[in-house]
Amino acid sequence: MPLKKPIVAVSLREQVYNQLCEAIMRGEYAPGDVLKISAIAEASQTSLVPVREAMQNLAAEGAIEMLHNRSARIPLTSREDYRQLTAIRMNLEGMAAEEAAANLTDADIDDLVRTNAGMAEAVMTRDTEKILPWNREFHFTIYDRARSPILSRLIKTLWLRAGPILNASLTGSVDGMSLHHTGLAEHEAIIEAARNRDAAALKAKIMEDIFCASTWYVKYYDFERI
């Protein structure tokens, strides 16, 4: 289970919700995976109530589908749904990158370099547990600097839908390391645009990164099983 740390603070529902969000966005669950409330409560060392409430919140956002047997399922996504999801992501994340450009600090650029280096090491060593977390941290380092809570919430919702599909690059029958090598090169171009605070270039490179990744999933992901 992806929830390994005990829940100890006051808002149990919020903590379980945040941990589940992180796990879903990092691709720790695949489409069709079933999440049992009792198993998550045991893993997070809390009761059933905050887990159920957290999962109800995720269901309202479309990230999971509640089932009748005290469990939930990661939604399946059709090829057409994924194409639409990609198009929306390109527009919203491109917008966030454009807004973020002027707000990026030197420390932010250092963070982008650091996270991309972490991802590169994970790809080189085939450390599949770390590739997607590094990738997510890289992207949200930029998006958070847009200083738009509404935009951030919308992007998070899109990643909750896209995250489980990312799992296919690490667990599918086709080796996805070529995808992540390409992603690292795309990230270098993003870093250069960020370093120059070039809003138009940063928007274009973010959109290109999303599109290039989507072509791999459209080609290799088994949408037909849906």
C-alpha cells in the first residue's frame, strides 16, 4: 500500500485525503485498481470514518468511483477521454507556466535543476518508485508559482485523472524508459525557458512536454481493454 506513515495530526480526513491524492497523482494506482477503506485505514493507522470521508471527497472530484462494498475504484479512461484530458492539461498547465514565469526565483530554478537531476538518476537506475514523484515535483514547482489557487486546484484535479495512466510507463508490457529519457530532455528545455523568465517559451515547452508524453500513452497504453 502507498500509505506508509501513521496519521497523527488533528485533521485525519484531510491527511488521508492528501496522502491518497499524492499516491494517485504519482501513479501508484493504475486504472481499475480497487481501494478498500479498511486496508487504507489499517495502513494509515486511523479509523474507517476519516478514510471514508476522504474517499468521498475524491469521488466528488472524479478521482475515484465509490463501490457498494466499502471500497472504491480508480476510474478507467477511454482513448477519447485521454485525448481530451491531454488537450485540457496542455492549455491549463501552459497557462500556469506562462503566469509563473515572472514569479520564479533563483531558488526555484535550483529546485527545477535538483528535481530533474533526481528524476534522471531514478531513470538511469530504473528506480520506478521515484521517477513519477520527481516528475510531479518538477512540474508543480512551476505551477505553484502562478499564484492562482483556482488554477492550481484545476490542475490537481486533472493530475488525479492522469496519474493512474502514468503507471503504465513503469508497469506495462512495453518498456517506458524511452519516454522518461525524452521527458528529461524536455525538462532541460523547460529549465532554460524558466531561467530566462521567458513566459511564451515556458508555456510552449510545458505544452510540448505534455503532448510528447501523451503520444507514447496513446500508442502503447491498452485503452481497448475498457
